[in-house]
Amino acid sequence: MTLRIGISARLLHTPPDGLGLPLKRLQFLESTMAHWIMAHRAIALMVPFVDEESPLSANRAPMTEIVDLLDGLVLQGGIDVCPETYGDTLRDPAWAGDAIRDRYELALLRGFIDAGKPVLGVCRGAQLINVYFGGTLVQDIPSLRPGSVEHQDTSRYDRLMHDVQFVEGSSLHRLYGNSEPHRVTSIHHQCLDRLGEGLVVEAHSPRDGIIEAVRLQGPGYVLGVQWHPEFHLSPGEETQGLLDSGPMMMDFLHAARARADRHQSGAAVVHAGMAIPTRT
């Protein structure tokens, strides 16, 4: 059985001129995210957003049915999380984020967590996981955490890099086998502030202490990383020395496979002699 991994959609509410789609909201995924998943023999499927204000919303499939079709969820990066989503007051209009996308992704996240299916959050996705569990964010690192290393440079984008260090004894430390600093991409001006309930820190930026990865304690698999592992794939001089993103994806897919196998076995027992086991 090939694993099917859902990816949350990025939303473009006002497309630029020239795309041939005026006044139409676009939903999309960044291609390297799909490549990262599909390079490990899984299928990547974007989960479309249905506007809650649309009359079509009343007839959409329940979230439980969407979750049932998929084996895991990846929350991709993108625009800021809206401060009001985590109970804060907006400090600058430039950091307003996208409350519509927040609601859509939080509903997805809730569905997969309730079903016990693995979730991997990247950049914004890690921040949203923290918010889901009651945590908060720093709205702007340069102005609110002065003296921090540079975490975002729009002119360099995925060519800006810095070190992260895994917490000794953490799952990432065990996965990669050491706690030495690792080089990663960095494309964020916001970061985790108060940690969400049940989350533990897996990695931080050693020079300024900013949290770079978190994981949910207990059963299940919920991991958020602040860097972009999918951008570590392309061979070339700019990716030399970056943390290998393969073990992280394999670990996530292993969790998805284990969960799928457990539930297929359970379904087989229930339906023995009656029908082919259904996917749940």
C-alpha cells in the first residue's frame, strides 16, 4: 500500500495580474514540498480549502472523511499566523497574517490529531502546531528579540542558513545520532514564544536560543520544525553541508505506515469473513 500524505494548501487571495485568473483565490503548494514526500515513495496530495462563507461549504465532505483518505499531514510554510489566532494584538499591519488560512489549517490539524495520524509542520506549520496547543508567537524577531541571529533575508530566501542544535535525548537527537550543530535553511521572521501545552523543545538556535523544533509528548506523532527541510534536497553548492532531510521524512512516513498497519489489522479482525478491510 502506497502511503497518501496530505499537504495543506497555501492561499493566494488576490492573484497578481497576468495569471489569467482575476478575482479568483488560488490554492497551491510549493513543488519541493511535494518532491520531498514523493522522493520517499509516498504520494503527495494537496488538501483544498473550501471557503466557509461559500454556499458550497454546506455540502462539502466532513473533515473526518478527508482524514480517513490520508495517512498523514504536512503543514507547509507561508504567510504569518494571524496574532488574533493566538490571542495577541497585532503590532504592525505587515504581520497581519491570514486568519482564513489559520482556521482552515487548524481544522485539518485537529482532524489528524483526533484520528491519531502523524503530522509534520514546516516553518509556519511548526508555529501553527504551537498555537494549536495554546502557545504563542513572537511577531517579529528583529524588533522583539534584538541581538538574535538573522533568521530571514528576503533577498537570499532559501540561501540564508544558520545552525540548529538538537536537545540531547530528544527524538531528533536520537534520529540523527548526535547533538552537534547542524546547518539548515532559515526563512522566518516570527518564532515560538510561550510553548504550547504538551510540547517539548527538540532543537534551538545555539547563538540566540530561539526554538527551532518541537514535538508533542506522549503517543502519536506531531513534529514541527522551523527550518525548511524540503529545500535541502536539490544537489548543488548551496546545499552542501545542510542537514540531510531524508531521515526526518522517513521517520514521519514510518509513523504513518505503523498507524495505517495497526488500523488495517483492526479492521481485518472486525470484518473477517465479511468484506475487504476498509481504509481508516
